[in-house]
Amino acid sequence: MSDAPEPCITSVANKTGGYHGILFVISSPSGGGKGTLIRRLLDTVQGVSYSVSWTTREARPGEIDGVSYHFVTPDEFVRMRDAGGFLEWAVVHGHLYGTARNVVAQELSEGHDIILEIDVQGAANVRATLDSVVSVFILPPSFDILRARLTARMTERPEELELRLRNARTEVEQYSHFDYVVINDEIERAASQLASIVYAERARRERQEWIARRVLATFEPPSGVE
């Protein structure tokens, strides 16, 4: 392990005196549609950033390094992990996945809301590490629909597809640990609901306290009050 100090995300998220970004963790089983809903969110809601995860799995057709994922070798991943470079990491379907700590810390400190698109293991690790996390679980309408979506995208070898389907039940059972559940039965409705969650979390009183006090300071005090 490196002795270099790690960026402190918890303290950044808890500062007062100005708006600091919200960390949104979005999870679902493979084929649940979280990627599609997140892309809709990024296109429609301003001020939301996306954390590109690191992974040791091979890129699928159409995926771009640095945009879809940072694709690295297992040795490169382990070196970054051992240096404290990941906020969370996990083994998912036989591959390593992780979230870069410094990227999240910087986005939050600059007042940007940021989305982590991670599996249920990673979500649990983030919730255990940080005080202020908003977690959303994307729930497929049924197992049959999930299987049909995974089969139709044709991005996994047969043995990989079967592994993801076997793991799906365990992943779906984790919905109860999340703050919000969005059923992805119809894309437009589900995308709208996800955006509404972001807007509602931004409007929480504790996150708007600084601006509410600023507005209050523009009012004259009640008569007789110093």
C-alpha cells in the first residue's frame, strides 16, 4: 500500500457554506437497463457528471476506452488498487471493476453531482465508506424480460451470459438496501423518474440551507428585532 494521502471525499461532501455535489450510486443486474437510463439522464439534466469505471474485462464491440470504461490489465488494476486509487472495487462476473477516488472527490468539490454506475457490491462498499450517498436500484420488470434483454444484446459468450443470469437473483435481492427503486418497464417513464430523483435530492433543505440563508439575509428583520 502507498503512504500517499488519499483525497477525503467524506469531508468534501459535508462542507457547509456552498453547494457541493451529490454522489448518486446507480445499480442493477446486468441487462437491467441502467446504462440507457443514465445516458438519458446525462442528456436531460444539467450539472451531472459521470464517473468512468476501470475494469479488467475486454471491451465489447462499440465500447471506447476512456468513455465506456478504462480498460486495463489485471496488473495495472492491482497497482492502482494497492496505491489507494479506488474509492471502491469489486470482482463482478469474474472481472475486476473500480471507481477512481480522485475523480469523484474533484467533481463533488466543484459542485457537480456525479453518477457511479456500479454493481451491488460496489454500491455497498460506497455506502459503508461515505456518509452522504443517494443510491438508486434499477429493477427489471421480470426475469424473463431481463433474460431477453441480455440475450438480444449479444455481447457475452454463452457461458458469460449464463453466469450473469445465475447472479441476477442475488443482485435483485439487494434492492432493499437502496434509497430508491425505479422499475425499468418503459424507458421514457423510468428515465423521467430517475431525473425526478436527482431534482428532488437537490432540493432537500439541508442541501439548500446555504442559499436559503443568503435569501433570508435580503429581508428586513421583523419590527422590534435587532
